[in-house]
Amino acid sequence: MSTIEPRTFEPTRRVLADRIILVTGAGAGIGRAAAQTFAAHGATVILLGRTVEKLEAVYDHIVAQGDPEPLIQPLCLLSAKEDKYLEIANAIDVQFGRLDGLLHNAGILGPRTSISNYPTSSWQEVLQVNLTAPFELTRALLPLLKKASDASILFTSSGVGRRGRAYWGAYAVAKFGTEGLAQVLSHELEDVSSIRVNCINPGATRTTMRAQAYPAEDPATLKTPEDIMPAYLYLMSSDSAGLSGRSFDAQDR
Ligand code: NDP
């Protein structure tokens, strides 16, 4: 097992060569940067997201760079049902026969309000997109991940998923759940497969969600999604094989 610090990982140009990696929320923000970065390091990326035009723009960027041609998988994590996840798993199985990486990145913020004012409908939506959908997608894809030699499942957490903070409501609760799901799954898989399961907290990063959460903040003071990619590359590459059940930070902040 490697002891490298993910944040300072120095990837080789082809560190993800021949790996098949699915990224959720691949059309914007951190997911877009991850998809483009993984492709730039040799991976064939399955771009999953709810807005096809955004996924197409990422596709065009990757192809224009001369990187492996990605696939577009439109899916709304709020409304998707089990049959859709199984359909996606079947399509990947037919095309590739395995899956080497799964980055659960898509998420929504929900209302920044107190528990006493939190609408039940918003609560259910945030838990659905941020926690239940990753669980269902993972369950459907596990047979394909088991077919890879050293697959990596990476869940996206947050600082408020480790210590609760006022007015973060269902978002924080879902991130606590994400950390729990990753730990449970990691433990279940440790003696029966080579799949590793970890969490990553991106930290304060210049995206639409961050601007929504902190409207008064100057985005120029924040790391960009591209800045935080070393940790993502490390956790998706064979360099992190054997490392499981951990929760990492992608940056200091
Ligand atoms: P963005 O809002 O920029 O991007 C979120 C992505 O999730 C978009 O691609 C969006 O698609 C997609 N998405 C949202 N709802 C759905 C849905 N129902 N179905 C499918 N896709 C959906 O957020 P970030 O890039 O900032 O966040 C990425 C992850 O990082 C999230 O899990 C977030 O919680 C976490 N995080 C971010 C931090 C930050 O500072 N930015 C800090 C800590 C954690 P579309 O563009 O089509 O709406």
C-alpha cells in the first residue's frame, strides 16, 4: 500500500491509461475538471449528468485535446429508478466488460436554512441526489467494478459531512451519510474484492455551488477545480491500490 499524500501526487502523463471511469455531474464544476483531467491522463470517461449540452461541451473538449473518446450518459439523479441504473450497467458491460473507477461527484446544495424551517420536499430532494442515488448507482455497478483488477470508488464528501454546522441542513446530513456509506462498503469489500472505497472532500473550490453557498465571497480567492485534481488522480489511479475506507482532503483549505 502506498503512503503518498494525495494532494501532492505528481501523476505521469498516462497514469490512467486504459482505465474506464464513470464521473457523475461531469458537465460542470469539479466533475467537468475531473472528467477532462482523467481523459488527459489516458482514461476513457463515461460522462454522466442531467444537462446534455454541458456533457456535449465536455465531450468536444476531450476529443479536441486528442484524448480517448468519452461516452455521454444523460441521467437525472433526482428521478432515476433502479431499472435505469441497471440499463447503464448493462451498456457498460456490453461495451467494456468492466469498470475501473466511479467518481460520485454530482450534488445539490439545497436551502441554506435552519432545521426548523427546512422544507420536507427539499430535504428529500437533497438526500435523493446526494446520497440515495450514489447508493443505487454503486449497487448497480458493483458487478462491473468487481471485474476490474483494482477498481476505485470515490465518494464526494464535505467539511460539513464530518462536523455538522448550522444552516447546512440536508446537505450536511447527506454528506455524513456519504462518509458512512463509504465506510460500510469499504468494510464489506475488504476481504472479498480488490475494490477500494474512499471519500474526498474538495474543500473550498471555485464553482457555481460554492458561489451559491457563499455569495459574498470573492471567487478569485479560491482554488479552481483544476487545482485540486492531483488528489483525484491519485485516488483513481493504481498508485492508490489497497487504500480503502479513508476520507481525504483535496486541498488545505
Ligand atoms: P456544481 O454545482 O458546480 O456542479 C454540480 C454537478 O452536479 C453539475 O454537473 C450538475 O449538473 C450535477 N447535478 C446536480 N443535480 C443533478 C441531478 N439531479 N442529476 C445529475 N446531475 C446533477 O458543484 P461543485 O462542482 O462545486 O460540486 C461537486 C461536488 O463537490 C458536490 O458533491 C459538492 O457537494 C462537493 N463539494 C464542493 C465544494 C466546493 O467548494 N465547490 C466543497 C465541498 C464539497 P448540471 O450542471 O447539469 O446542473
